[in-house]
Amino acid sequence: MGSPRWLAEGGERMQQMEPPNATMAVRLMQEADLEAVAQLHISAFPEQLMSRLGVDVVRAYYAWQLRCGATARAFRAAVVGDRNGLAGFVIGGRYHGATSGFVKAYAGTLLLALARNPQLLGDRRVLAKLRAVTCAVVGVWFRRVAPSRPGPAHEPSFGVLALAVAPNRHGSGVAAQLMQELEGAAMAAGFRAMNLHVNTDNPRAIAFYEKRGWQRDGAHPWTGNMRLPLEHRP
């Protein structure tokens, strides 16, 4: 499962973290959490296209991920918080349709959100994101209808779809706590590696991942793909 770059790129706006707060427990994400998850996403990633489309779109996106996760080979959606509210959340696994399936299932919701925010269509960055999403959806359709071609086998890895921390919880250890949860889920499911995408202009997030053993993946110039080998993790 790849990370949809127009949505919640792993690690954006994160800082290097201190040891986790022992009073905050990680638990599985539930439908009742979706409103708080959507609001946290918008506060953590205010410039992302999905955030700018509004809370209804964000809530629908995470509802779709929970629906996909119910039938996925491997899936983990978790939140962490305390009596002061939600501090962060993480979603990852290996399943298809995280972006393309959402766009097709909620096309009407997305078009309505764009109609309510016509100014977005004048933003070149937004248009670039929309083109990327369209290409991704078309690419998924083409791979389904086109005859398969033999090629090199790639070992499946456990993808990090979204990791978000409330801005007022930066430095509390929430990100490390959530990543530990996701890494444990990946190893328990038998995966030997994890993957994610991070913004290349976010040095704090990159440093956070590299401190946890993540490696930059791909040819030069690096585009933000990272990989975590799990073979020798404790």
C-alpha cells in the first residue's frame, strides 16, 4: 500500500520526540473517533488539499480507510489521547484502494467540496495534486483491465498511510508511541519491511524516522520514499 501524497504524508509537521507520556494509552481507532480524527488532521496539515476541502471530506476519507481495513490482509488504525482529547493517530497496513477507491466511492462528495471552494482551482499546487490523483485512479483501472506482464517480484511491505500529532502535543512522545504500535503490528503480521512517504522539505520528520532506523529509498534525487527493515527489530 503506497502513501497517497495528496493526503496525509507520513511525518509532516512532526518534531523529534521525547519519551512517551505514560498517561496516554494507544487503542484501536473506532468510528466514534472519526470527527476528532478529522479535526486533528486539519490542525496538523492545514495546507494539504484534503484539509482545504473541508472536514466532511477528511472524515469520509478516514471512514473509508476503516472500511477497507475490515477486509485487508494487514491493517492497523490506532489513536492515542487522554482526558484532554485526542493527541495523535496512525493508520497503516497492506490493502488496495486507499486513494483510488476513496475517490471513486466519494466522487460526489469531492466534487461538491470543490464547488464550494472554487478558489482552489486557481491554485497551481492544487491542480497538480488533482492531476496526480486522477493519474493514480486511471493507473489502477488500467492495471486491472490490461493483460499482466511478467516482471520482477517485489516483497510486500507494510505501508504507513497517515501519522498525525496534534500541534499542541509536539514533543510529548506521541509520534514515537504510535510508530511503535504500527511497527509491532507489521511484525506480528509477518512483514519484513515497512514503507512510507515523507515531504523532502521536512527535515524534522526525516530525522525522526531516521532515528528509528528508517532508510531513504529510491534513486537520486530522493523523492521522499523511506523503508524500514524489520528483520532485526527487537
